Amino acid sequence: MNQIEDTNTFLFDKQRFSENDHWMLDHLIYECIMGSHAYGCQNEDSDTDIVGLVMDPHKNLYPQSYGFILGFDQIPKFRNKEVKGEDKRITLPNKMTCEGSWHCLTDFFHLVEAGSPNLTEVLFVKRHLVTFGSEIAWYLRDNRKTFLSMRMYHSFKGYAISQFVRIQKEAYRWKTEGTCDNKNRIPLYEKTGFDSKMSYHTLRLLDLIHQLLTEGDLDLMRNKEECKAMRSGEWGNFEKFSQIFNERMGNLEKLSCELTAVPVQSLHEKLKSMLAHCIEMRYGSESLMQKQTTEYVSVQQLWDRLDNLEKNLKIIKQNSI
């Protein structure tokens, strides 16, 4: 059962989207709840983050069919649309606040293959958090493990390290200056000495990397109890977090050198075939569509054809006498 009803209709309200963006509703193929809800770490103050996928418009996929010349014209392209920020947040009928982002399918394939942590998770969210799913959506979810590779290990690892460095700097700044960038998190700094909300995401990433390497799968909620303890400030101080982070990262690096549960390189050709199948599910096979073809004929070929035509006419005339 969906946790939020009529989400799609509400999010595509004319006040939030221009008329030029209304096509997205007809092209919507997948939509789900992400953020803390997807990780099982939400509280009563948590916002609802919506992430959706839309099928690329036909003219973006086959611009030559609409009079555009590849390499000459500026080809139309849609990549993503966001409804985010304090002045754009949407209040749902159940009083929950919501932000959203929608991505075209071709860019989604490209970014997930490259290891984007945030978009990779979209296919692994729990089923009850899917607010809209087309036949293409279920096809993608059924084949979601195809996207996983060691490229994601490096991407997830880099993201976790960058978060840790930022947390470390902010913890030092709080300790020495008593200030931090996010004023809303001052109570957390006063309680733990560091940003325990951001730190729970780092713990979560480390657990996902371990799942990737050992199981070839991702369960976004598997580590929720530890993450909830971290988010609430009950997990421990920054010194403990720093020690655990370095220990787990070291173990993961050793594990990555062993035989892992995912391929070293992304399955590019298989993903390309999947994307082509998704496009055909929406628009049909391009080979069955009517194509306008133009034959190039040189001047010499034209003269040769005229000579042959003249010869044939003479033969016909002689035979008719």
C-alpha cells in the first residue's frame, strides 16, 4: 500500500510546474519516497523526499525525425526537474512537507552506471515506498542488480570519505570556536560534539558498501537501528565515530581486493540493451516506425540513368514498328 495517496496529482499542481513541464505527468514511469523514510530513520519532523523517473520525450530520443540535424542543430534535451527549497516545499494532505526531483530515464541510466549513490538507491527502496510504478518501473526493479559494479564501490567510498572529512572539520570548528554552519543542528553539537545527523548517512554508506561487496545487493534499511541511534545522538562522541569509521573503511578496502559479489566493470552492453527495451516498451520498435529516407545520386549516375532510359525508349519504339 502507498503511504501517501494522490502524490502524483498533487506534485504536478499547476502552481508548482509551468505548462511546459506538464508533459512529465504523462511520461512518468516511476516515483518513490526517498530520504530518511527510505532508510527507516525518519522522525516526526522529517520531510518527505520524492524522486521520480520520466521517459524521455520522443523528440529527444529521435531528433532527426523532427527536423533536427545531429551535429548541427541544438538538440532538445530534458535532464531533470526539481521542486526544492523553503519557498517551493509542498504540504501534502496529511500535513507532511515534501520536496521532489524527477530525472529522465537516459540520464538516470548513465548516472547510475557511473555509481551515483543517491540515484542508485532509487531502485532499491522498499516496495511500500513506491508511490507510482509503470510496467517499465517493475522491469527496472526486477533487473536492478544489473546496475551494480565496482564502480559503485569507488563512488560510494569517495562520498563517504568526503562526508567524514566535512564532519571532522565541523567538529574541530565547534570544539575550538563553538560555531557551526547549520544553526538548526546546534543541539546535536551540544550533545555529541559533532553533526550526528550527517554522520548517520556516513555509517549507512559504509554498510551499503559492505553489502555491495559481499552480497551484490542493497538493503537500504538493514543498518537502520545503528543509524537511528547516531541520528538521535545516542551512538557516541566524535572520537568513537572517527575510530569506527577508520576501522570499517580499512576493512572494506581489504575486502575490495578479494573476490567480490559484483563485476569489476559495469555491464554496459547489457544496460544499453535494458534501456533500449524500456524505450521500446514506451514507443515501440523504431524499426517498425515509418522513416523518411533520401538517396544520394551523383551527376554521373544521373547521366547514366538517362542514357539507359533513352536506350530503352529506342528499343521500345523499334519493337513497336
